[in-house]
Amino acid sequence: MILFSNCVERKVIKIAGSTTVQPISLRAADAFMKKHPDVVVFIQAGGSGRGISMVGEGMIDIGASSRDLKNEELKKYPSLKAHIIAKDAMAIIVNPKNPVDNLTLEQLRDIFSGKIKNWKEVGGKDARIVVVIREEGSGTRATFEKLVMKGVKVREDALQEPSNGAVRATIAKNENAIGYIGIGYVDEKVKIVRVDGVYPNMETIRSGKYKIVRNLYYVTNGEPSGIVKEFIDFVKSEEGQKIVEEEGFIRVS
């Protein structure tokens, strides 16, 4: 509890974790606090792994995660509960000046592993490919490695960035770069590459035609109760799911 200067006792919800989930959390928290003036929602990033460990240790109320819980996390924190709040497509992005607009999953794996090193090998210009990835502990990185790399190691000289926004900014400034971000972070500064001929949009994501799709979660230590449960229920409600869609993600309810 926090006591503010106006002597109104506030209930506090602490959320930390995935930068992918953060836009949903920020919008939902703002709407929720307007409905509940006695509640304050604190939000910070840090990556899915950190959010999960913090909620497991009891440091926060909700860990935001853009990947599934790992077996070792469930072993360490057996009371963890994952609540699906949205779905997200991971977009493969390049600089708008890059002529390449379609890659197969196999080509992606070969590019990120370093087997393919030059854009001319996949129909682009004669230029060295610059690979941009997320940092260790990122749920986005874990999902990409699971769905695309399938056990193949990423090239050692790949540039590592701490957030979706940082990956986007790096690729926006480098004509030869390629990376991956949550589809909700795509803007006009980067270009989405089709994967196996399929462009990620609401239709292809829902139908399963686009394959690089994941769930987004709120993770709690045990079943949520009180104001924390109310907040999660709000995000899963019609109003909350409208926010999910407005932020570029896919509703789940």
C-alpha cells in the first residue's frame, strides 16, 4: 500500500517483464486506473525472463511474458500460473530500401545462422547481411529460436538489442540489416518480409497460415485474487481486448 499526500490509500499493482507486452499493459493500466481511482499500476520492462523470475520471487504481482513458461522456471517456482491475454505475430523486418520481400523459413534459418551471408543469395543486392537479434532473456528471442531456428545456433556476430524498438531503430538505419519484432511494433520505418509467401495480418494469423505466432501472457505466483485478478480480467474483457487489437495484436476472447 502507498499513502499519498491527499490521504487517499491506494492499492498497488506491480508489473514487469516483456517489452512486447508493455504497450498493452500501459494502455490497459491507464483505462483501469480511470475506472479505479484508488489503484496505481506500476509498469517496467526488463524482458520476459526477468518478469517471470521477479513474480516467482514475490517482488511483483504480474510478470509479463512473450513466451511460454520454461520447465526449469516451473520447477523453481511451481506455483506460477500463465494467463493468455493476446496473440502476437513475430514480423521479420528489413530496411524499406531492401528489395527482398519474401523468404522461406529455411532461408531465414540460414541467414540467422550465417550459412547465407550475402543478400544476393536470396535475390537481393550484393551486400553483406547484418543480423539483428534480441538479448538473452528476451521472450521474443526465445520464441524466434524455437519457431525459426529449431536448435540451430544464431551467428556469433549478430547485433543484440534490448527491445523491439531498438531492433526496429537499428534496421531503419541500416539498409543491409534484418531482424524480428512483435508485429505491434512495426511502423513505416521498416518493411515486413513475407515468410513462405505469407504476410502476417489478422486473417493469416488467425487462420494459422502465418507460422511465426506466439501467445502473450500475464504470469502470477498462484491464482490471482483481489485487484490483481480484477486487472487481468479487465485485460481479457471486451474493453481490454479492444485495446489489444488497437495496439496491433490479436485478441483471444
